[in-house]
Amino acid sequence: MAPKQDRTDRALHGTRVLDFGRIVAGPHCAQMMCAMGADVIKIERPVHGDDARSDPHVFEPGLSGAFMQQNWGKRSLSIDLRKAEAKEIIFKLVQQSDVVIENFRPGVMARLGFSYEALSAINPRLIMASVSAFGQTGPYADRLGYGPIAEALAAIPELTGEHDGPPMPTMFPIADNMAAALACTSICASLYWRDRSGVGQYIDMSLLDAVFQGQDLAFEQYLGTGGKTQMRRRGLRDVTFVPWGFFEGRDGWVCIMCGNESMWEPLAKAMGRADMVDDPRYKDFAARYENRAEVYRIVEEWVKSNSSVDTVVELMDKAGVPCDRVNTVAQAVSHPQVLARGLVVERDHPTLGRMKVVNSGLNFSKTPADIYGHPPFLGEHNEEILTGLLGMDAEEVAKLTSSKLLYRDPRSDSVKRN
């Protein structure tokens, strides 16, 4: 069932966000707030809009899968921020907003005239979050950067891949999504603090901050031992918690994790190797570490002896050992647990029709947080925002559109208004 468009029952109803974000980190932060009920106005440049609009896969011009996932339910204002007339409009919107989110390179917002100092002078209760690659301070502040660069600096690829192979990146945007989540958390905490103090504040979040603080095990081991212990790439299989890793079966791969000593006995018995339980060569992690090649050979052969990795998963589940199939994307989006959690839902799009989309992943007992509405066409809500919030008349908006200060995608006409 599609969610109702009225957001009064959502946790952030009554909060207005100006989203200057682009690509992932900024838009994803604003998307979480939107799902929680905030009125998110996405500020986009004319004609092209957010760079993500042209990312693969493009369903229609300006509507890529990447853009759609990060922008459901937002309102789009397409305005040329380089023009003097834009500043007055943005300032008026800031007066009526609670939060500004941006993830330009440090200094861009200030050059446009929208620094935190300028905006907070207009609205002292404003909370502004800047998400950048390396932060607003330090020797790297002015450097260009993307998520994989921040991840490389924080040693994530160095700990990914085979132990004797090269550092390995992932396809998952770790830095961007972690920074978005931390920025959203910081904003919500700042809103709570504002209710007590009466004033807003500035949040300086970086992709580097997010991934570095999340790299807890490796850095704490190194720092805590004065550099004597340094985590290494584990590859497909861990060398400390044995057995723990990926194993190839007849119809795919499976992940088995013997995370503590209590799991070894049920795992061994499930494999039909009760003899290994009391064998001193395998009695604990230390012993299994010394004999890890043999342990992994036995587990690998057992996995391959089963007709399907699904059988392995069932046996491990009964034994109480964490285990699951390593899914393909197609398997993941149709997995019963994914569907039961509402992570993939169906929504109606004005031009694309009924489609399956990724949900917010947020769950509250009393306030809904699923996605609603649709990803906006570029400038779709220009008139709605400028007449409804700023009191402009339609003729004035039309003139600003003719002067190319504003841009509105013609497909916006196809959208039925509530």
C-alpha cells in the first residue's frame, strides 16, 4: 500500500530543509530527513540539475536510478545561484527553513554568498551541515575528493582483498553513506539542542571523518599496541576466527562465521565431524589458527559435498552458526527477509508508472518513515515554492523563468497535484 502524502504523522513534520546536495552524501542525508517527514526543497542548477540525474541507469532524461533513489519525495527548485537575483530568493527561503545541507567543495557556498555566517545572520536558529571529502579544516581541506579517495586515505582498501594481493576497492559507497548517516544524526541532535538553546549551529562532516571513525578495529589495535599489531587483509577467509569466510558450493557461494568458541562444536557436528570437537588440533581458536589450512580444507570440501549452498545454510541455521548465501543483486532484492522488512516497495511514478524501488530502511514504532511521492522533475516545484512560501505571483515566476534564472522541466505538467 502506498504511503499517504500527508506527513503530519512523521517524526520531522514541520521541519524544512534546503538541500543543496549533489550526487550521494548530501542528497542521501536529506533523503533520510525527507522520509522522516521533513519538507525538503532540493536546490538544483538549471537545465542539468544534480549531476546524479545523468548517472547510469537512466530511465528517462534526468531520471537515473541513482538520482531517484536519493530524491524521493523532495521538491525541486531549479535556480541559477550565480545570478544576483537568486541570492534574495535563497535568503527568503533560509528565513523560513530549519536546515541547510550542502556537499560542495569547501568555499563554494561562501563564494556564492551562502556561508554559514551569512545565513545564520538571517536566521540564527538555522542548522547548516556541510559534507565534504576531507572537512573544512586541515591541509587537505581544499583538495578535490570522492568517497573512494577518503576510503583509501582511511586504509579501507588496504584491508580489503586477498592477503597477498593488491588493495581492493568495493562497489559500495561506504564513505558517502556513512557520512550521510552521521550528518543526519548530527542534524537531528542539533534540532534537539536548538529546542533548548534557541540557536542553531554549523556541522562540519567529512567523508574521511566518517570512514576513519568507523575503522575501529584496525586503528584501535594499532594505536593500543603502539604499532606492534597491524591488521592485515583477510581475503576470503579469516586467520584469527577460524573458520570464518566464504566458501564455494555447487550453485554459489556461502558465508560461514564461527564468531565465538561456542559455535565450533555445533559447526563440526553439523559437518558430520564430531571427532574434531575434542581433537587438540582444533579445540580453540589458537589451535585452529595453527591448523587453519586443514580446517578450511575440511569446511570447503563439506560445503561442496552438499547439493546446494541452501542446504548448507539450513544446516548451519539449525546448528546455531551464522551463515548465509552470498547473494547476487537479483537474489538480494527478492530475498524474503528483504521483502519482509519492506526494503523493496512498489511506488507510482508520474511517467514511469508502477515500479519497484529501494525504501528508506528507517523503522519507527509510531512514526512512518517510508518513501513517498516521487523523485522530482527538475524545477517541478518552482512556482509552488515561490508563490506558496515567498508570496510571489505566478506572473513574476514566469518572468524569472523567461530570464533563465529559473528552469522547469516540461514533464512537470504531467504531475497531478494533491
